[in-house]
Amino acid sequence: MLAASVTTVMAGSSPSWLWYATRGLGMSTLIILTATVVVGIGAALRWETRRSPRFVTADLHRNLSLLAVVLLALHITTTLLDPFAQISVRDAVIPTGAAYRPVWLGLGVVAAEMLIAVAASSLLRSRVGPRTWRVIHWLAYASWPLAVVHGLGTGSDSQAAWMVGIDAACVTAVTVAVARRLLHGRLSSLPIRVVGAAAAVASLALASSWAVAGPLQPGWSVRAGTPVVVASKPTTVHPRPGGFSHPLAGVIVRASSGTQLSMRDMVDTGLTLSLRSPTSTETLPVLALARDGRPICTVPATAGTVLYAVCGEVRLTIALYLSGSSVRGLLTTSGPLG
């Protein structure tokens, strides 16, 4: 099957345990940050019971905030140490210009810096004063929607049912807490609360539409800006003059004829590449390369850390990177194609 062939292709560039730790820590940070926001709103509403007086709620809010910052620090650390996404210290500090999903990674950087500012102001509360501290503290609430969008935009598990459930639960919890906050207040604050409610509804509708049309759709990995991860090429490949390397992007399509991989050239030269599963009479996946719809070659592709095919005197090397149903790759030739 094609899936097995592609798995073999990517064996040489599989993510390390740090990649999985980064994903787990990011998810945990979102959950704890959500709890922090909900408890913080509850504290503002003066939620309390006989068993949980107000100071218990305040302590819980403070401890959750501290835990969120600790998890965030670990999330950033594992991201920097992991070589799979190739995120640098500069990318973790400056919210623009990253190679890996730059917009969505940048939103995460902004959210992280907001939380760090809140933590720093809490440590220096006696120096910054209660009014300044309160203004900075609101950044914690502003960081939550940025963290949600960051997770959807950069997360490798955004389309997984369990991750969709976690995101939905977090959004629902904060929505209910905000709704309760807007329903309670003095009459003089009613216009502000009405405007806040309208803004919240519009933001929720806009974010939901974006999520459904973006991160939850096939091909999001490519559109989000995932860079090509090139597997190491054996020393037996020696490109000749006239050869080129072009990035490719595409999707895995499951059809009645079997699983197929379809890719297009991102340099806009009209190249398309497809890879289909071997039939009962074939032992290798079949690679078909065309330009502007005109077939160039259809040959068996040998599998290793990369795929190889020979079209006449031209050697093709295709390195692939998969994320869900999205595929990125790099097509390298040893000579000009017809």
C-alpha cells in the first residue's frame, strides 16, 4: 500500500520524542490556561461556597496561573530542542519571520510573551502598583484566544477527534464563564456589557468559521506554511548540469482505484507528480510525472529514505514530508526534463 511506502520514505526523518512532548505540553498549557481564565472570571464574580471561600478561589487562580507559566516554559524548551520543526530561539522571541507556520507560530509567541508579562508583574506587584498590575493582568485573558488559534494553526493533531473535543471543551468553558460575567453587573455598565457580548459573539462566529474552513480541512499543513523537510540523500546521487530542485505540495487522495498521492510544483512550472499504490501485479508504488498535463514518465519508484525513479537519462529524487492528509516534498532532478 501507498501508506506503507510513504511511511518507509519518512523513516529517516521521523520526529523525536521531543516533538511529541512539545505537542503534549502545548495541549496541557491550553487546558490549564483555560482553567485559569474560568477561575479568574469566577473570582471577579465573587464565586464562593462554604467549602470554597473567596480566598480559596484566589489561591486556586494564582496556582493555576503559575502552573500555566511552568508548562509554557517547558513547551517552549522542548520546541527549541527538537530539530524536527527547526524552530530557533529567534523564532521563539520575535513573532514574525519564522519558517515553520509563521503566522500561527507568531500568535503563540505573542500569547507567551503576554503570560510572561503577567507573571513578571505579579512578582513585582508591590513596585508596579495595583492599577498597573490590574491592566497588565488583563493580558492573561487576551492571551487565551491567541493560544487557541495558535494551537489550531500549528498543531499536528488539530484534525484529530480527541483534539477537536478538547478545543471545543475549552472554548465552551470560557464562553459560559464570559456569558455569566456579562449577565451580572450594575445597570450603569449595561451598554458596555452589551457591546462586549456582541463582540464576543462575533469573535466566536469568526473563529469558528476560520477553524472549519482552515485547520480542520485537508491540506491545512501546506497552507499553514510547513517547510519542506528533506531527507538525507545517498552519496550515489550526483546531479548533472541542467538539473533542478523544486518544492512540491499536495494531498493524499483515497479513490476506488486505491490510495494515491497527488502533488503540484510550487515554483509554478506546471509540474505535477502522482504516486499510486502498487496493484496485485506490481511490487513497487508507481510514480507519474507530467508537465502541463503532458506525461513525462510513469515508472516504478524505489523506496528508501527517499523515492527514486529514472525517466530516460534523468534521475528523479523525491523526499516527502507528511502531516495528516497533507504532503510536502522536494523534487530533485539530475538533468532537464522534456
